Amino acid sequence: MGAVVVYDGRILAAGHNQREASQDFSTHAEFVAMRRAAEALGSWRLVGCTVYVTLEPCAMCAGAMINARIARCVYGASDPKGGFCGTLGNLADHAGLNHRFEVTGGVCEQASAELLTRFFRALRRR
């Protein structure tokens, strides 16, 4: 998976899933990119930022987006096993939380799904 954080029309940070390499459950692409964006801005508040990611964020990443005050998330493929920005649930628009963010899903969905399928197929062959 890959993610970028954009602010004011420019890419602040990028990240990819590092969970296996780091053996750290929190190193999803979105988390890595948002941490780097916070460093670039000098603030944990990513107000006005958009996260672009290949796969629909999970509950952990959607929660991090809420905490970071992300304005918008754009994702490619839906995740029927873990997506929490509309598929299994929707933390992005939960009335009980202190922040909400806009979600646009299905952008380049077919290309994202094919990219992820090829990647995981090749990984399993190793």
C-alpha cells in the first residue's frame, strides 16, 4: 500500500506499508505518511491536508486521521476485510467523534485493485 499527504497543492510526505519489515503494527502507509507530514509541518495537526491512499483505510488509520484533523481522504480500492471509511463502518463521519473528514472512494479503483492483487500475488510466490 502507498499513501501521500498533500497540503496546499503540494506533496508533504509519502509512505508505504512497512508492517512486515518493521514488525510494527502501526506502520501502515497512511500512518507513515502522516507522521512524516507532521514532521514537515512541525505540528501534529494536519488541518487542511488530504491523504491519498491505494486501499481504503482501516479503523486504526481512520482513527489516526481523525486525531490528526485530516480534511479529506481519497482512496482507490475498497477493503471488504478491513475498510473503515465506508465499507465495514465509517469512522470518518461518526457523529460521536470530535472531528470528521471527507472521504472519496473508488478513485482509480480498478487500477489500485489490480496493483495490490499483483503485489500480493508476487509476495506469496516468494
